[in-house]
Amino acid sequence: MRTETPAHHRIEPGILYFGTPVVLISSENEDGTTNLAPISSAFWLGWRAVLGLGTKSQTARNLRRTGEAVLNLPSDDLAPAVDRLALTTGVDPVPPSKVRRGYTHVADKFGRAGLTPVPSETVTPPRVAECPVALEVVVEAAHPIAEADEGLRGGVVAFEARVLRVFAHDGIRADAADHVDPDAWRPLIMSFQRFYGLGPQVHPSALAGIPEHLYRGPDIDRARSAPVKA
């Protein structure tokens, strides 16, 4: 029996968050303390990450000033901890736009989330011990978004970050030390402001037949020479 092809209908949703991984960004504040903020506008190209942030956020300010951060990737079981950071900001006073959305200022983000900071190897901000993956990064560039639109100009920025170190819990590593087991790694996903996890593999991928080493780029060799913080 032939199944009828579903029809498309035009809609205008207020947001287009169709499902992206949650990232907890740890960065250094002006006074030397640590800010910890969840975002879900992030993707990876090789050993580089692209991060979308509001320009008035504490994280954006810190990234511009220090040029370094840690991208901590929580697993789906850490959703309650991540949610405790929702509606919080490191900016004091809280910007009017965030006041309208119910945000409050919180200085101790690790304490609020119930997470544990551990020293990083190549950058000043700490990693999150509970997150199965942590990427130490430096900022390579900041790209303004919607600069041609007078009403949107200056509101959003995309940071290009280069990875210096990748740390992973043993529980998600495959037999080969440098590989992550996708069946063991269960990232926390944000879809239309709600938390989800991943289900089992739905279909074999032809791309899985390509050895990972064929994707290795020069950023990996460059990262090996990154100086270790004293």
C-alpha cells in the first residue's frame, strides 16, 4: 500500500533550535573567578568549534578579553545540573533584555550547578569534572552576525575557537585510545528549549567506513605544541 507523501505548510517559529548539543563554557571573569554558561549554538569543523553567543553575555565578554575557554560537553544524565544554570547570568547588573526573561545574576556558577572544577592543562578556566568530554580552546576569530541589518547589528557574535586539548572519560572511549565510542557517548541535546538525549543508531552510515585518521588536520599537530600552564 502506497503511503501518501506529507505536505509542507508555511510556519514562522520564533526560534529555529531543531536540535544541537549543549555546551557548558567555562571562562575567566575580570576578577579571576570562573563563569560557567550553557549554550546550544555550537558545531565543530575538524579541531575547530563555532560558538554563537549574545554579545552582551558574560561569556562573550570573557572570550573577547582572554581569548580562551573550555567547552565542556555534558551527557544527558547531567540535564538537571545544566538546568540549574538556566536563567542565570554572570553579568551584574542583569541586562534589561534578560530581566524581562526572568534571569538573575549568579556569581558562583559551579556551586549553583553542583559541578566540580578541575584545573585545565593549557588554559586558565577549569574543566568540569562531571562532563564526559572537555575541550580546551583558544579563540581564533570573532565574526559579527547580521551586520547588514540595522535592527540586529551588534547583538550576536560567532566565535571561532581552535582546540588545544581533548579530554574524555574512559567510559566513552572505544578500544583505540583516541576514539570516542558513539554507542557509549550520550550527549545532552537542546531542541526548542527542551532537553533530550540520543536514541540507538537508526541506520548504518557509509561515512563510518572512512578511517578517522584520514580526517586529521594540521590543528592536531599544532595543538601538541601548546604550552602547559604552570
